[in-house]
Amino acid sequence: MRRRGRFGFGAFLVAIALMPAAASSFELPAELPARNEGLWIINRTGKVGDGKITFDVQKIWTVCLDPRTDRALHELEIREQQASIASRNRSCEEPQLSVSTNMLSWTMRCSGSSAIADKIGKTDVRHFVTFVNGDETRAETVIAGPDNLAQSRGRFETRMTRLGDCMGGLKPGEMVLMHWRANGEETLKARQMRNVFREIENHKAAVAVRLGR
């Protein structure tokens, strides 16, 4: 058979309960290509900076996928960017998603306060995922805006490859953050267990708290 492809916990619960329906209004395309079930490794590298200092960063983690988690992982990419941008007091419009053959792309425009007087800070996020086959995807994320003093810029490349069946007791949705390096230096004290669906809710709650929604 073919396989298919920092807030306290209490604050998060309150924020999730009060979150407006609009926060979950976007939908992933129905025709989205599927990644095969099993254990995947995600290797993300890139550069981030504020116009003055630039860091080379790398994050490596594994995740256990089933069809539901596979789609949720795309939503997590969007929610993570929304939460990061909300930390700079900017809100994002709904992402514009499209699928063309073996590629998923989405763009998102965000705006809010700026470090430049009488200016509205803007941030644009562009994300492209290429489905090489059922066992590999490659993605690029570009974060950019006109006011370098008020926001960070970034460009990331992500490669996902399937390792085999899920092992080590991992269940679909569970992931392990294995490395988080900045300029080649490891920042993690130990591996961290996380969950795709919980991370989505945490990011949604963070946006609600930071923007007072």
C-alpha cells in the first residue's frame, strides 16, 4: 500500500478561549500534494538580521507525519511567521495560497508600528515549497520590508526528507528539536519534545495576546 504523502500555560488557555474565529479563517488548498507517512528530518538554514547584525542560523528537527499532520505542518509555517511578526506589533492579513503542479506558494502582508517617525512598518513574507517526490520537499522563505531599522529580514531554505517509519515511540504530530545553531554554535542544552498541533495553538495564542485580540 502506498504511503501518503514566553507565555504561561494558563495565559495560552485564556488567549485560545478568547480568540476570534477570524484567526483560523484561511484554508489550505484541497489539492495540496501529500508527503508520505513516517519519520521526517527537517533541516532549515538561513540568515536573519536587523540591518546591523546578521546571524547564520540552523534548526534541525524530526517529525512523525500522517496525512493530518502533513497538512498541519504547512499551517505551522504560517502561524510561526504570524507570531514572530506580532512580536513587533504588526498584524498580518490572511495568507494568499496557491498550488501549481508540484509547488505550494503563499504570500502574506503585515503592517504595524515602525521605528521611523510617521511611518507604518510593513513586512512581506513569501514562501515556496517544491514537492520533489513523496519523500522529499524543498522550501524557501523570504521575509522583507522597507524599514530595516524597525524589523528583521530573513531568508531561509528548508529541506525535508523521509527517514523511514516513525521510531522511538514518536506518534503522528510529535516532533523533536535536535539542533538550533547560531553562527555555528549550538544553543540547545538538550533535545526538546514538541507537538505540531500544540505549536499551532501556542502561536495563535501568542498573536492574540501580543495584538490584544
